Amino acid sequence: MNYQLTQTGSITLLLEDGSVLFLPSEDNGTPEWFAYKKWLEQGNTPLPAPEPPTFTTEEKLNAAGLTVAELKNLFGLT
């Protein structure tokens, strides 16, 4: 069991079976938060948040459902 910070400020609990439990960024009084605070008090440190992925312009366009040619056409650049 280990904890990892996220880009949004919440905390993930990485369980031994590979599943993930998300904790909110602030103490909400749940047993999971109590366990997290106890874990911190024992001198543990959560893993840092993973670096956000970087995408090329073409990958961003593909994610939006566009191609470079379609974008050029949209802006009258063809």
C-alpha cells in the first residue's frame, strides 16, 4: 500500500491488488483519511504527482477529432 499525490491535489491510495482509491485533497473525516494521516505521522511521504503527458500539436488535433488539413481548411489556409 502506498500513496501518491495527483496533479489536482487529491491523493491516490495504491492498493496491493493494483486498484486505486482516490482521497479528496482535504480531510473529510473518513477512515481512509485517518489511515493516511497516521501513515504520514509514521514518517512516510507520498509519491510525487506524475508529470502531465505532453502531446504534439497533431496528437492534440487528433484528440479533438481534427486533422492538420481540416484545421488549415477551417482557417482558410488551404
